Amino acid sequence: MEQIRLIAGLGNPGAEYVGTRHNMGFEVIDLIAAATAVELTGRKFGARFGSGLFEDKKLILLKPQMYMNRSGQVIATVMGFYKLTPDQLIVITDDMAIEPGRIRIRAQGSAGGHNGLADIINKLGSNKFARCRVGIGRCPGWQSVDYVLSRPSQEQRPLLDDAVVTARDAVLYWLRSGIDRTMNKFNKGPGNKGSDGKGPDNNKQDKKKQSDKKSLGKVQKIQKDEQQG
């Protein structure tokens, strides 16, 4: 039987939202698409959609285009079409409760005040799906809605770039190893980059940084193209 995994990144469609804190899910999906050579050229189910093979699994990437608070119906439609169960889904979101530069992986749970997750839980009738939360932090004196819909400062942007790269790595690890091992690997340590228990390999780290920089450059180009319509 074919193994299928659905990866949904949350955000808001439209040029005015490109690069905002609330669109971290879209950015992670773009990085995963680049890493897996899955093209997000489809327009189905009210979403930008792409599918392909990743190792031994069929991979479906999804960027719902119905605005954050209505993401649930899009995901529920895709899951119904492919006859998926919640354990085959992971959702990527921003999270103000997590400091910028960090991520948090969960196997299930509440919406935690996130309207996109709340709508998904409502439409699926279940909260038993994995989620990858990308930290965007809070800013004293800002209304929450203004903060999440604004673009990060020059000082904060590199931290968010690190976080979306780590989120990409975590989701790819989830595809290979499952949710428990992914939580163990990525929910600990300063900057929570993930740890394999081995000593540093500077050459490998340098090559990875160069590769990540190229991938982020591709995502930034995608963002500019989307801003221009």
C-alpha cells in the first residue's frame, strides 16, 4: 500500500502578506519543495498544490489559499480526497509563544490560540495531527494581529530564516523517522537545530550553510515574484 504524507504550511495569500510573520508556514513549504524537487504548480482544492515522491513515500505539499482562518476546509478536502488519516498530516504554522529562531514539534494538541489550527481541528473533528510551530515571538506594545501581519525587522529576519530552515529539516526528518524521533531530535538544545549526538563536523556544517543560503535565496525570489503578482 502506498504511503502518503500531507504537509500543509499555513499563511495568507496575496502580495500584501508575502514575507510577513504569519506566513512562515508558506516559507517552510517553499523550502521543502526545493529540497524534494516537488513543484507547487498545481491549483487544486483551493490551494497551491504539488506532489511527488520522497524516498519511499508519496508527498503532497499544500499552501491553502483561503486565508489563515479558513485553512481547515482546504486540508479536510484534500484528506477526504486521498482518504488520509490525521497521523499522515503535519501542519506548519507561526507561533508567538515561541521565541524567534526556535521551532517546536508536537504530535497533537490544542490550537494554542492559533486561528488556523483552530479551524483545522474544527473541520477535521480531531486534534491528533502533528504540527511544526515556527517561533516569531511577541513585541510589547503591538496588537497581536498587527504584529503577525507585519514583516520582521532586519535584526529579526535572520533568526526567522534560521527557524524556517530548521523547520524544513524537522519535517523532512519526520517523513523519514516519524513524530516521536522528530520531537526528540528537534525539541531540545540552544537554537534547537537538532542533534545526532555526534561531535561537530565543520566541513559538513559549512556545506550545509552554503546549501541553506542558496535555498533561502530561491525562497526570497519566489516571495518577490509573488509580491509582484
